[in-house]
Amino acid sequence: MKYEEHTAIGITGLLILSKIKILGLDVNIVSILTTGIASILADLDHLESRISNKMYSGISRAITNLLSLVIPTVLAVISYIQFNKWNNIYRSSTSSWNPFVVGLVVFAISNLLIREQYQVIKKIVAYGVAFGLIAYGIYKENRILISIGLFIGTYILTEHRSGVTHSILSAIITTLIVLKIDIKYNLNLTRYVLLGYLLHILSDCFTTRGCPIFFLL
Ligand SMILES: [Zn+2]
């Protein structure tokens, strides 16, 4: 199903369901935009692959390999600098996690994963981002960053093979992440994200391809 169709279903759903007072759905620019964006959230993997196919088809294997070394190295160095800064400022070693070690693990894992799949540049970047977020989240003791990193990591690992973003599990994880950000910044938008996301899954279930809503079971 196309993005435009998903967006249309999401926004139409919002307009209809806003009539049911108990759901507490308001119709305004922000809620319409949020629902619209959330409606295509589950298909971001397709969007990403479409863009990356166009962008990177001409890039040689050598450059891809080089980047697979450079990106994790940069992440490892950044983690190291951050850790030293943190240690200088607080002169404490309360956290047993050394982001530099995490950075090296990132380096090793992303290289291992990449070697099997040359030319998949977006994977390199995505894994870098995922592990980077986890490492930085651990260093900052920020559970939101860790959750997002874990989610992206799991997401790429399972991407395309199972359509894991079209499952109830994925809807729950997405909602929890959004809820945390929502509460922190007092945005009050979780219900619209959930609505858009669920309507996306629901409408995909009616296509011939279907979707693995009970992923993991
Ligand atoms: Zn979909």
C-alpha cells in the first residue's frame, strides 16, 4: 500500500473516530500531522531502501567498505572523548560502563555484520546509529536513547525478512518510546501516533500480502 493511501486512511480514521468523545481525539493541525506521519511510520524501511537504492547504486564497493571502517571508528573515538570528558568533570567511576569499550564492540559487530552484505550502506549507517545511541544512552544514563537504539537495532536485524514493524509487538514498542518522549516534553500526542500506526497495520492486513501481526509467536 502506498504512503498516500496510508496517510489518507490515517487522517480519515482520525476524523471519524474524533466523533467518539470517549477516545479524546481532537482534530487540529498538530493531531492531523501527527496521525499522518504515524500512518507511514511502519513503512519507513521501504522508504529508506527506495532512497538508498537510488542514492547508492553507483557507489563502489571500495567506498562502502571504507565507510564501514570509518563510521564505527568515529563512533568509537567520540565515545572515548565523551567518556574522558565525563570522567574529568565528575571525577567519578560510578558507572562500570566504559563507552570506549562499547565503541569497540560496535566497531567489531558492525564490521562482522557488514562483511556478509556488501553494498548495503544504509545498514552500516543504521547499525552505527543504533549502537551509537545505545552507547551514548548508557553513558548519559538516558533510557529513551537506549530504547530507541535497541529498537532501531532489532528493527534492522529483522527488517524485510519478517515485516516486524507490522506487528502488535512493534506497535507496543513504538507507543512506549513515543509515550516516554511525550511525558518528558508534555506533548500529549501518543494517542495520535498509536492511531496512525494501528490503522496502518490494519489496512495492510487487508492487502494480499498481509502482515505478521503476531510476530514472535
Ligand atoms: Zn505497510
